[in-house]
Amino acid sequence: MTLPIHAVLPDLLAALRVGAAAVLVAPPGAGKTTAVAPALLAEPWCTGEVLVTSPRRLAARAAAERMATLADEPVGRTFGYATRLDTKRSAATRVTVVTEGILTARLQNDPELAGVSAILFDEVHERSLDGDFGLALALDAQGALRPDLRIVAMSATLDGARFAALMGDAPVVESAGRSFPLELRHIGRAGEARIEDDMAAAIRRSLAEEAGGVLAFLPGIAEIERTAERLGDLPGVRLHRLHGSLDPAAQRGAIRAEPDGARKLVLATSIAETSLTLDGISVVVDSGLARRPRYDRAVGMTRLVTERESQAAATQRAGRAARQGPGVAYRLWEAAATAGMPRFDPPEILEADLSALLLATAIWGVADPRQLAWIDPPPEAAVAEARARLTVLGALDQDGRPTAHGRAMAALPMAPRLAHMLLLAPDKRLAAEVAALLQERGLGGPDADLEVRWRRWRGDRSAKAESARGLAKRWAALVRGRGDGAGDGEGTIAECIALAFPDRVAKRRDANGERWASAGGRGFRLDPTSPLARQEWLAVAETQGMAAGARILSAAAIGADAVEGMFADRIATHRTATFDPATGAVQALRERRLGAIRVSSGPDSTADPATIAAALVEGVRRHGPALLPWSAGAQALRTRAAYAGVPLDDAVLIARIDEWLPALVAGKRRLDAIAPGALTDALRNLLGWDALRQTDRLAPADFTSPAGSTHAIDYGAEAGPTVELRVQALFGLDEHPVVGEARVPLVLSLTSPAGRPIQTTRDLPGFWRGSWSAVAKEMRGRYPRHPWPDDPAAASATLRTKKADARR
């Protein structure tokens, strides 16, 4: 069968005869994935194995099986594949299709790649982290150890120039694609409707209006299942699901043509965008949505985000309909909305957790991964965050060099957290199974309780379940074979999770178990109907959504005793002294905390008195001096000082609080325990001798009447300095009293013998000459026993009755 790629294969082969690198740009359907590798086998320089990378396990198997079919051989002879769960190859295998992670592991184990003649990086435009890293390592190995190693970057988009520059100005070979007519139909969708309702309607429409098989793109497994439920039984149509959680047999069924000629309907995730040709498909229904992992560096969590697909992804999806003949693509958005989609998916290296990458480069001998050759170098902040995490896990030392533990982690084909768990868990078999549960989606169902999923998986006899169990056994055997005496002790699933994700150990925050606080400081949410919601502690493995309230996807209950035992060295005792402005008292507590979680708390009877005193001072500093038990004398002193130009307002007291308050609260737990006169003494000390003299001179505390009585002067009165006293105490005074150097007249608030107000004046002589006679006439009738002279200025001041004066 002749493919478009065959027209340019001579140019590619010629480039590889004279150079060690080339870039091949070939649109989908050109045949690059299955035609290039077989063509290399006859080249004189190609005496060893050819490795072809694939971004997905499904595509790797499909490519190897397709090449074997074209060669009329069983897969595993000349053409084989190697993925994490499934491998088919033999000593006779010359072309091995590998997932990108398998390639990087192989490069780490054997940087010279002995016996390998060429590496073909397929679909490099997808810019996966493993793909970019594999290419960087291969180029480094080629430059230092294997100048004869051929490297070909194969892309479906016209970005070959960037890869060519990265690869030392490698020649670019371009192939035309196999072009069939493709019609785009933008049918839009109702924004308020659920995507599965609109997709089910669009699929029924496409089945009614078009002939041939239908491939429908949905963002995730849940949407696939809900769409399938809404479609129900479709006469004459065989429905397939296609996503990474399916076992290989189910995936192959979705790819190959229907043996009985039935019409095919495939509900797929973005796994079907590239690298695959689905036989019999001529219609695509595109939701316009994709679910992608996004790493939140601020909280150290990867979350799945449903978002609009990129323009490049929309083009790839639509092209699936015209791979084998004319096709039609139904799009659930308006044509004008395409311009508003992002042009490309961002390279994974710019948004991913770089822990595994940093550990791998450290073992490779490169302390800073940015020293390698990248299309887009890893962000500096992401590298720093990954280095901090690996240091906490003990994988890197303080100088960034890999430790023995870090090398052991990197030797395991899993994320660093899971490798750390497997190495340290007492029960290696169980830890390996937990790692498989977390790495292989769909095992044991969707239950949030990992214990339930684990039990369900152990009873599952499907090919995928058996393969995952075999993988877990191999992982456990790898650790047992390290020769350090590691074996199978006792452990639980929750303890395994807590080892891998200590920052996600969580404690319930409410009665119904919906809100949880994690040791790392992040809040989690859990369906309150889940049996896990009744637990006090959880070891959380997976979350989804925003970090402030991420939903728990998988967890296991862990006991308080297990938390205490596992994290004894991390549980810190904190003594706190908290000021309560409502009571003016300090509550001393003793707390034990695991990160942000309060493990236990209670009154601290042994609290340091100095700490309590400091909390009282800080409470007044924050909430203001009004909380103090001010006496009338202390308040009066503050008012007099302010009148005299020596302010003692709140701002001054707060600014100088450390000069006067600590001594008052020493040994006390409450502000109201301060002695009544202590605040006045403290204020006098704060003012100092000179300021006190100024205050007494300009704002004397009292006024002494002609009768010899002493009366406090109110300098805070609205009318000015005011004195309240009986009018008889002022008899004989023919000048109005004043205060201060400015001789400010006192406001005299004059009262009757019973203390009732009768007059307020700033001009006492004027009062004597004026309204006094009327006042005296009225007062003689009310208080006949007291003197009310006609000329008070000439009378003697007295506070006694007329009879008492006569006796004297």
C-alpha cells in the first residue's frame, strides 16, 4: 500500500546516511508512524534496534500491531512494543514502539543505548514532558557518547524548524498528507445544558444524517458513561468506549473495523486525537472540551481541569473523520468561536510537576536540567519547587546531588512520591499494589475509598486487572531484590498513602465530614454521604479542583494512633497565649500540631508568665488603651495633660506602650487585675517631672473656693475648663476665677444646697450684679435655712446653714 510518506522516504534516508539527525514533518494520515521505522532496517548503518516513541500505550500497541500486520508477522517478532503494563518483543525484534517514559528509563539505565541504532520521536508536537525529556537525554547522549545514534523528530505540524535548530540545524523533510474532503458543521450548543445531553443529541443527528462510523470526543470517562446512558440502545450501531482505563482488548475493539460490518460508534477522550487510525470512521462529533492535568505549584497538587480544547486539537479531531475517505465533523460551537480558542496546548513542561524530571537529571549528572537541550526550558520556579520536595523526601542532598535513597527511587518506574512510599513501606506487596491503584486509572472502580477499590480490584479477573497485579508483583520484587533486607512487614493502605503524601494527611473539620484540613494547609472537600465522611482522619491520595476546596477523589481512613506513630518527629508542640478583647484576659493553650492540623489542645497551666504578659501588652497595642481599667483620676490626668499641650492620647500611649504597660501586667492574666492607682502612677512616670510641672501650671487639677472647698476642674467639658460647686462657696469673690498662664475663665456650674444646677457663668461679678437677685429670691423660698444675701460679693463664703454659722 502506497502512502504519502513513501514519496519523501528517499530524502529522509539520504539525510540519515550523511548526518545523525533529521526532522520529518508529515500531517496525520501520511503514514510516518508505521512506514519510517521499517524503511530504516535495510540501511547499512542500521545494524541494531530502532526505537519508536509513542505518547500513549494504546497508540504504541496499535502502531506495533499495524507494522506487524503489514509485514505479515505476529507482533513481537520483528515489530514489538513495550509499555508499562504490557510488552511484546523478542530477541528477533528490530523495531520496538515504546512509550516515552519507557525510553527515558532505558536511557537512564544505559546512556550509550548499546544495540540501538536509531530513535524516532513520534508526535513530538504534542510536547509531553516525557517526550521533551527523552529527546533532551537522547541529544545529550548522542553528543557525548553516541555520535552514530540517529535521531529523528517526527511532527504532524509545521513547527519542524524549532526542532531542527534544537538538533544542530538538522535537515527538515516535509511530506504531504493524504487529503480527503472534510466538511465542518458548526452546530453550537446550549450553554445551560449538560454536555452529555448536547452530545447525545448531536450523535443521534450525525447517525441520521451521515453514513459510516462515528467518533465522538468527550472530556472524560464520566462524560462518556453519561452520554452512553443517554443514547441507550441504537439499532444497527455498536457502541465502543475508548480511554486509557480500558483493558487492551476493549481498546483494540474500538480501533479495528467491525467484523460483521455493523456501524461503529466510539465515545473517546482526547486519547484518539493523534497516532491512531480508527477503521470505519467517517464522522466526528467534537464537544470542544478537553480534560487536562494542571499542576498547581503553589500547593503542590496536580488537578484535572476541563477546558476548551485548542485550535490545533480541534483540527486533529476533525481530521480523524477524513483519514480513510471523505468525512464530516460536527462541532458543538459556533464557527466564530474557533478564533477564541487557544492556538495550541501549552507544553507540559511549563505546567507539570518536575520532581521526577529533576531527580532523573540529577542522576544523569546534570544538577540544573536547564543545561540540557530543550525546545522550552523548564521554569526556574518549578525546578526550585521540585528540588525542595525531593530534598524533603531524602532523594537529594543539600547540594542537589542524588542520595542513595534518591537513586533507589529513580530506579522504580513510578512518580517519586510513590517510589518513596514503596521503598519505606514495611509491607512491600501492599505498597506496590497501592502504587498500581494510583497509577492505573479505573482499577477497582471510582469509589473514593481506596480500601474498597483495592478489595474490588483483587477480585477482578479481567485482563487489565491481572496485568496490573503482575506489575505490582514486579515492583515489589524490585524492592525486595535491593539486598537491604527489605521484606513484607505489617502495614495498611492508609499508612502507605501517608508515606507518599504526608502533606495530604487530613482531619475532619465539621460534623458531617464534608470539610477537611490537611497537614499541608489546604482545605479538602468530601461527599458527606461517603462512608469515609464518618472518619476522624484520612490519608488522602488524589484530589481534584481548586486547592482551597479540592474534592477528595481517593483516600483511606487512618487512625489517630497511626498518625501519632508515623509522624511523631513532625508533630510539634506550640504554646499560644491568645488575648480576648471581650474579657481583657489571656487564654493560654498548649497545642500539638501536624503541619496545619491541630492534633490536640488544652489549657496550658505551665504557660510562661512573660508570654502571657506580652500577650496582654499586644492585646492593648492591637485593640486600644480603652480596654484598660482607667480610674477617674487617671482619665483626668490625661485630659489635663492634653489641655496643657502635653498629649497623652491613645496614639501616644500605643507608641510608647513598651515603656509603661509591661510593668503593670507582669504576673497578671487579666487587664482588670491592674491596681486602681497603678495606671495614674504609670502616666505620671511617663510624663516626667518637667511635663508634670507644665501640666500643673497650665492645667491645675483643682479649684479652691473662698469657702475652702476643693473642686476638680473638668478640662474635657465641651464649654471649656469647668468647675461645679455650690454658689454659697463663692460669696465674697468679686473677680472671676481663671486657670493657666492664658488666664482662661473657668466655667462655673453653680448649684443649690441640694446640688441642683441654678446657673452657669463665665462672669461671676456680672452674675452677682445681674440675675442674682432673682435667683436669690427663688432660692430663699426653697432653702430658707441657707443664706441668700442681697450683696453676695460682700458676704462671707460658707457651706453651712444660717443657724450653724450663728453658733460659730
